Amino acid sequence: MGVRPLKVSEINQYIKRVFAGDFILSNVKVEGEISNFKHHYSGHMYFSLKDDKGKLKCVMFKFDNQLVNFDLKDGLKVVVTGYISIYEKEGHYQLYVKSIEKSGIGDLFAAFEQLKDELGKEGLFDPINKKELPYLPMKVGVVTSSTGAAIRDIITVIKRRFPLADILIYPVLVQGVQAPKEICEGLIYLDSREDVDVIITGRGGGSMEELFAFNDESVARTIYDMKKPIISAVGHETDFTIADFVADLRAPTPSAAAELATPELNKLKENLDEKFFRLNKSFDYKINDCNIKLKYIRRSLDYYSPVNQLKEKIQEQDNLFRRLNFLMETKLKSEKDKLDGIHSKLDFMNPISSLDRGYSILLDEDKNMLTSTDDISIGEELNLLMKDGMIKVKVVKINKGEFYYEEK
């Protein structure tokens, strides 16, 4: 009868028991340089310890790392205490850190800090030297590995956001001894192309030594000397390299670099539609405003026009003439009425008029009117003027102050 095959989980559980029973592995101190450090949002810390010949994965849980009184970061040399065990789900072993203390700064990190300080003093990081990215890049150059996830992410994002842009890829090694030389050659080539508007260089995340091609001095100086704007997209959001400091813009990830390099076509269309609508509104407002001003100017011209002023003067003259006629007619009528009144009065007082009412006028021989008995003598011949003629009379008697009628 054959031996029963073991399940994967059983093998992992057995190895875990072996590790736990080992005197050295159950309580070990390890010295090394921190690499690929991540402080998870849960509070747990994940990193690697490395030296020039190997690497060891480590985890330090939240309840253990709360007592650490200094900041952990890539390149820091430390001495950790803990135990080696297996992570059953993945089937790999790791160091479970219980305590940690400083040992010094790692060689890679020290070289990184030294180069960063030297280039910073030379002015390679100055914001005044940063070039602006083009608003509408029609061709995006990319210097990265042709097989990594970074190039796939960049292509996907650019095609989604701005499919009008072409992508020119210069494939290079992104780690290893030859990587800096290839990266420089790719950057120089794309920078010489007249049709390339912006360049992205970078790679996916990794440990400090895996990203160290982008900490190379030749890469930094090549980026600084470029005429085209360049975006550095090395590693994950927490990873920083010398290339990030020298580049015109640093993106936290390759996907973010593609987003920063290109506009979103749909938003451009929306923005264009909005601007077109506002432009039409502005034209309508301007035309209406000009029409209002034109009407005002036309009214002003009409008001100040000599022809219109002459018409107004003619009309004013006609009005004055009519008013003068009216006043003259009124005055003539008033004077005529006065004259008629005077004529009536004169007519009433005219002695001749009294003849029509049955009166007569007594005249002497010289035709002088007699008004008193004192002017008359008995026997004197007088003239009696009546309405239809004159008769001769002789005075036979004078009665002073006595009026009477003698009956026939």
C-alpha cells in the first residue's frame, strides 16, 4: 500500500511546526537594510531586510510596532528580533518582527542621499527649471520596459482618456547594470523627435535596489538637459527616486503619469461645448448691445439732424402763426365788441336817433339847437326838425317849468 499524498496545507502546517521547534529560528536577531517598506492602513508594517547577498521578507504587526520610537524607511540599517515562520496561505516563510532598533544607514540609501544632496546644490531640482506640459499632446513618448505592467497601464489610460494621441514606446531595461545607459539612450532619442510632445519614463514598484536605475546620476543629468517636458513615474506612490526630483513633473504611478500627460477627451468636448455656448451668448449680448447703441445713435442723429431741426422750426413757426392769428382774431373781436358798445352808446346819445323815437329838435333860424326857453322869444320863428323833415313854427306862448299835453 502506497504512502498517502499530503495536501499543500498539510505540508505548510508541517513546515510551520518545524520552524516553531527550531531553537534558532524561534528567537532570532537579524541585521540588514530595510527595503520596500510599506506601512499598511491597518497599522501593520511590511518590509524586507537585505544585504549584498540576500533578502528576507518581514512583517511587524501593529501591537508590536507601536513601541518603535523612530521612523522606518528604505535604506535604514536595523537589527530586528523575532521568529521565522511560514505564511501558510502563500507558502512562503518570513520573519515576524517583535522589536527593532537602529543599526545605521544602508549603502544604497547613503548613496541616494549623497547624490540627491549634490544635484540639489547644483540646482537640478529648482522649480524655475521645470517645463510646462503641453495642453494637447498629439504624441506621447514612453521610456520603460516593454513587458512590465507600467507600459500596459500607460497605454490603457491614454487610449481611454485621449485616444487622439499616438504613443511612441522606446523599450529599455529598468533595472540592472545596463538599465541607466538604455534609459538615457531612450530619453535622448525621444527628445530629438520633433513630433514627440511629452515624455514619460518610469517603471512599476519595487525595492530600493530594483528602482536604483532611476537614481543613477547619468539618468538625472540626461533628464535635466532635455528640451521636451518629461514626467517621472517610478514605483508606487511612496517610492521616490532622483529622477522624480529632476523631472518636470513627478507622478505617483505610471497610470497617474498617463493621466497627467493627457487631457480627458470627453471633458474637453464638454468644455468646448460650454465655451461655444458662452461664446454664442457673448455674441448675442454684443449684437444686442450694439443694436441698442445703434438705435440710441440713430435717435441722437435724428434729434440733432438739421432737417429735423428745420422741420421742428417750421412746425414751431406754424404754431406761432396760428397762435398769432388766434390772438389777432381774439383781439379784433374784442376791439370790435368794444367798438360796437361805443357805437351803441354813441347811437343812443345821438340826437338824430331820438327822432326815430318820436322826438323832435328845435332849431333857430341859424339851425342852432335850442334847449332852453330862455333862448326863445314870443313871435320868433323857429325850425322844428323831425325824423322825416323840418317844419316852420312861430312862438305864440312860453310856459316856463310847465309840461302838459293839450287834448284835441
